[in-house]
Amino acid sequence: MSNLQSIADPNNIKENQFNETCDFSIWLRTCNQEIEKPIPGYVSFGEVPKWLSGSLIRNGPGGVDAYGARISKHVFDAPGLLHKYHINNGNVTYSSKFVNGNSFRQNRAAGRLVLSEFGTARTPDPCQTIFSKIATVFQTPSEKTLTDNANISIHPFGDEIYTLAETPFAHRINLENLETLNTINVYNEIGLLNHTSHPHVCGNTVYNVGQKLGLLTGLQYVIAEMECNKSRSTDPIQNNGDFARSPWSVAKIVATISPQTTLKTSYMHSFAITENYFILIEQPLYIFLPDVPLKNIWGGEPIVSCLQFDAQKDTLFHVISRNPEKSVSTQRVFRAPGFFFFHTINAFEVLDQNTHDIHITVDICCYDDPRVIECLYVDALQNAHANPDYAKMLRGRPKRFSLKFSDCENTPRGSSLVEEKVIVDIGCETPRINMEYNGKPYSYFYAICSDVDAQTPGMLIQVNVSQNTYCTWMEPNAYPSEPIFVPSPNSQGEDDGVVLSTLLYGGENLTGPNMVSLAILDAHTWQLITKVDILCETAIPKCLHGWFFPDSDVMKCHTSDFSENG
């Protein structure tokens, strides 16, 4: 994509020097068999809190060689693999299953990429004529044109669970056995060309951002609202053979925003929300819309070929009221020097009691440019030890952006600059918070370290945004996953609970056997409470995002034994 320290030791990060102890092969492992019969884990440290009961489900690429050796050139091309860590009565089991979408089935059957993925072009079918290639442009996206690979995230939509990526598809998953129940074509349901991998789950209401293209309106960013508590029949007979009406079938568009450049849509992996506002961050990494049919659909080039990074452009913050009657009339636009990001951390609003001005704070894990995407090519990972700039390409920092409404009143639209500052001087990725504080003033977030040249690159980080400090936890030769906060019963504070993460270990075989561990940390003290080890015959690839689904009846029966097990 050519277009495109610890506080105690300030020398922990060395610019342009790569720490040879970092094992990048964790990204190159391939699951060669699904684990359908749950494997019991062994508690190697502490004990599992008695009140903790439920399933941690994680999603991520299932391996770059899943369709054959050297088929996939980028980590994001691998099929989605679901990992389930079921916790009950002090015991933990592990199982796994691929997301069984159309692309996965076709690619597995053909032993090649039938549809182009994020970083790898499809392998041409020798039997396909030039006329059938042209015809694919006019066929439906679900069948012939776009991959439905959903290997990034998993979220609850009411009592249903879906895996997501950025293409206009979602797969409904059975929580018990990880089976893929059905696939939703979001474009057919609500007309979205794509959507983010990170919707905001607000009880039974889910919000997500996507793009629509209208004959009269042109390209627009839209915010879709899905009320997931509405009754939708799950009887296939009542739905003409369909498994169920999806949350997208009852969705409504609650806001529309015009992009800053016609026919160029910004790459959006996540967005922010407060109690009264949506915040869309329009970064200068664009998809030029005409390139999609020309390059990706007809030309067979990978999705990444459509991305263009304009280093001269600013990043725009679009602030839209959550009140539908005010969503257009009260839109405000702020700008900051251009940057790249995958993940927002949190956002919140504060009313100045003296001036009655509204201040919105948005926290984001930021990079100077999108070269981090290049770092996840297979060749880049295999040669990372020989690349003196590799760590610099991954160098990002969590930043805080302050948006003051009064700054918009006397300036032309879109010219109000935000104030920005670094929260802590350590690379943070896959940030998570206590979701009770989503869109509200908060103090803590949890992340993995993205500084691969740190003395111990596999660190879990607890960041105090109020004090601009952080704590780390690490185990030598262990590489953690996104940390997920679970509140303790009768929680008395923001950090009253535990954080769940999974650990992979360096130096293991790319095809297995591999050991994976479930680590449970005290969210307050940032000390390890429990570690559960699980040995699998297959390799366990590094995953991306997950969600904890509690066994509510069990957790309600317990008061917190947090202090007893801490």
C-alpha cells in the first residue's frame, strides 16, 4: 500500500531498533482443524473467581495458509476463526470453529481465493470467459462480487450474535457450538455499501456507521439504528425459508453526513458516541468509489488496491446530534492534522457551567499514517527482524482530542481546529473500557502494547486517562489478546471487576501443537488472579476482537468473591 516505555525506564523504547526477541510468527499460524469437542484447561495459577461464568468468544484470522500454502498474502485475508473460552464453576474449556460464509466455502472447495480479499487478489478461474467476467459487475454482491469474510469482531444484537468485518455482510452465530446459522446481506436489507466492524451496543439498541450511494443524494455516510428487542420470528417456515428477519431488516437511518470529497469515502473501522452525540472521524485514507468495480470486482485486485492516503488532507470530526430532529441542523465539523486510526477508545461530553459551552472529548489510538497495514503482509512479518523501520511503521500513541462547540460559532464550517495531546507515551491497541462508561466520563481503558521493539513486547496495559499514567502486566515470551473488562457482581466502581485476555507463546510450531492460556487480571490492581492453560493439537492463530457473554443466571447468584481470589 505504497499510496497510502515504561514510566520507570524511559529508554525502554529505542527508535528504529527492533527487539529480536519479538516473535512475529504468532500472526502466521494456521488452524488446521476445528476444535468441536471442548478441551478442558488446567489452572496453572490462582483460581477462577466463583462468580465468573459465561463465554469469552474471540474472532480473528484463522491462518494465512487456511486455503493452501502462500495463498493469502495478508493476515486480514484469512478466514474468520471463532475461539470460545467457556467459564463455569471454576473450570475453563476451549473450542473453535471457522465462520462458515460463502467465501470460506468457495475458497475451501477450490483451494484458492475465488473472490479477492483485503490484501490478496483472487486466483483467476481458467474456465471463466471474458464475458462472464464482465457479467459479474452486474450480479449481486453476495454471490459474485464481494467477499463476505467476517474475521474481525463479534457483537450481541439483542439476543442474537453476529460476526462483522467492513464488507456489507454479517454472520449470525450459535453461541453454544459456534455454528454459522445464516448470512445477512446488509446492502439488501438497508442499502449500505459497507459498515464498520465496531458498532455501539447500547442495551437492546445497536448503532453503526456505513455508506450509502443515492442517485439524487450521491455518496453519504449514514448512521443506522437497530432496535434489537423487537419481535422477529425465528421460524424458517414463517419467513419463506429464511432463518429469521435480521436486526438490519428493522433498521432505520437516523443521520446522514456528506463526505468532504465527492466519490471518496473514508475508511472507517470504528466511531465514537456520547450521551447526546455521534462522532464520525473522517480520516484521509480513502476509497475512490469508481475503483471498486474497476479494480476489485472486475479487475480482481485486492481491496487494499482501492485505498489512497492523502497526507495533505486533514482528519475531520463530524459531530451529529442523537436527536433525529436536530441531526442535520446541529451538525458541527472540527478538523485536526491528518492521522490514521483503527480504534476509538471512548468519548464523552461536558457542559461548562459558566459559559454553557459543550466540550466533547474523543480518545483515539492514533498513527501518523496507515503503514501499520503494510506491516501485516506475510512477507513483511517474515522479514520484520531485518527491517530497521518496522517498529517505526507500527508506532502509534493514544491521543485525546478536545472539541469545543463555541469554536464553531464564529468560524466557517469545518475550519474549527481541535486541541490534541498524547494521553500516555506507550503504544496501545485494541482498547477496551468498562462498557457501563461508554460515551460517559471515564478513567480507565485497557489495551495491548503495539510497541514491538519494547523490551517485553507482549504487554497488557491499564491506562488511567485522568492522571495520564499507565501500568503494565507481562509474562516473558507471551503475547496477549485484546483485554475485555467484566464487572464484578454489585460492582462499586469503574475498575471493580476483572479483565480477560488470552495468551499465545512464542517459538511454537506454525501448525501446532500450540498452548493458549486464559489470563484473568484484577482490573484495579492490575495483578494476575488466574491463568488457565490449554494445549491444542492444532495451531492457535492470533485473534483480533471478542465479547464476553455472561451466563446471567449464574452470575446473579453470586456476590463478588473478587477480594477472596485476588
